[in-house]
Amino acid sequence: MAEQRKMTFNYLLTHREIPKLYFEQIDSFYDTILPSPDMMQRFLFFAYNRSKYIAQESDNVEPPFEVDNFSMYMFGEEGKKVLIVSMPEITQPPESFQIAFPVSREKAGYYCCEFSINPMTNEPCFILGSWNAEMKHSNFGKIDMTSDTSFAEAVVDVVYGS
């Protein structure tokens, strides 16, 4: 019988804990967390520490990676902004290279730049994915990662339209 693969720490953090916390606290996220870089770091570290605890208590999750600081930046023009957060480590599909939050509360959502392998060519690629409040996942297709802002541009297009 084949050994079951463990969930990676990146997957636990970016596909489970961060979106869960985001949707559980969506009003305070937009009122107090998102407007403040310090509060955003605290939010991300709360999710990180919660994930770290889960990983340490579970035989089914790989050990956590260490994080000193989450790198983040705003992208987009006024009225069409997203906050991009880079993850410190990706090792295998479908881990998230970056995550994004629309700045507009009316466009609330959680987006991931997911590492993948093209099944036809076996080449690495990235997919734009999202999670909703019911923790249902959607894919929006491959992202052409030719620039540092490719993921951010793709999220802006999906969230706000071209």
C-alpha cells in the first residue's frame, strides 16, 4: 500500500488557515487589519502560529518553515488595488507562491498563485486560484509569470475586470 503524502506546511497556511481566518474576520479585516501594515503582519503571524501548532500536533503535516517577516506590497490603480503577500517557501504543487486580497471590501476574496506542473509538458507553471467563504476552491487558469507583477495583474483582472 502506498504511503499517504503529508500536507505541506505552505498548503496548510495558504489554502486552509489564512483563508479561514480571513473569512471568519472579514469585517475587522477590512476595518482594521488591511489598512495597517503592522496589523497585517500580526494577522499573517497569527495564521502562521496557528498553522505551526497544527503541524506540530499532527503526523499528517510536514514541519513548518521559519518566517521572520512577510513581504507584501500594494498593486493597482486607485479603486482597483490588491494587497500581494509573498510566501517564503514553495516546494511542490499546489503550494502558493503568493496570495492576494482585494482592497475593496465590496470585492472581498482570497486569491493564490499556485505552483503546478503542466500535465501535458511536465513543465512547472503557476495557476490563479481562489477560496470562498464556504472554503470552496476555484481555478482561473494559468498565469504567464513573465514579470514580477504577473500574479497581481491577473488578480486585478479577475476581481475588477480589465
